[in-house]
Amino acid sequence: MDTNQKKGLLAPAPPADDRLNEVFARLRVDEQRGSELRKKMLFLEQNILSNHRSAIDHIKSLQQELLDTKRHLQDVEDKMITVIKELRLTARKEDVDVMRKYLDLWDPVKFVTLDQVERMINERLGKGVDIIEPEKPEKGAEIVGVGPDVVEEEIVEEPSESLQDTFESLVRKHDKGNV
């Protein structure tokens, strides 16, 4: 060991040039670190801006999709309302059942045409006898009775009410016993 150190004395101070060089070396290291930190900050700022732009673009596309979905939903609601309105105009099961009962009661399969009546009359009276042919019924005429020498007809006005109204009036007549 050095004699100065044995006596408790401090080592002589390094020359000022060495200290100055050491300070400059530390300053260069700090400047490099600062430069690296600035580069990292710049990189982070660029990443943040890039992410911000992409987030804004994504938000805009989501807003457009939401708007399109709302329009589609409104179209579906409009179509559902249209279908509901059309369904209200259709006959219900009870209406169809009542109509079926009337058809069974009237049995339109057994209705005859004017030609069939003439043929039946000719067959009854004999084939050689000609019957005076009645006038053709007017539009809206309805055959109400047939006899051996007479074919009665009644002029019926053209229906002015809707099928539903006619149907309901027939139901009321039937319920009163008028039919």
C-alpha cells in the first residue's frame, strides 16, 4: 500500500483534464440515451397516431354497418306490417267453416243449367216435342224455379257489396231462419 494511504491521507486529486474527460464521456452517454429516448418517443407517437387512425376508420365502418342494419330492420318491420295487414284481410277458420256449412246446405253441385233443364223436360215430354225456347236470361238473372212448362227467372241486381258483407248478411239470415 501507499504510504499516504497508511497515514489516512487521501489520494492526490486527479488532474482536471481527466475529470473533464470523464464529465464529457458521461455527457456523451447521457446525450446518446436522450437521443435513443427521443427516437423511441417518436416511434411511440407514430404508432399511437397510426392506431388512432385505424380505430377511427374501424368506428366509421361500424357506424355504417349499424346504419345499414337499422335500415334493414326497418324494411323487415315494414314487410311484417304489410303481411299482418294482408293476413287481416284473409278469411279466418270460423269464416271458412261457416262458408263450408252453407255450401253443404246449398250443395251447388246439384244446380242445373238451362240446357240441362230443357233436356230433362224434353226427355219427360218425349223427344219429338219441341218446347218454345225461353228468352236467354239477362245478366245477373237467376233461375228460381222450374216447372214442366215454365222456366221462371228473377232478375237479381249485380252485387254491390263486398263478398265479406254478402257472406255476413247470409249468416245473419241463416241465424234468423230466413234462409
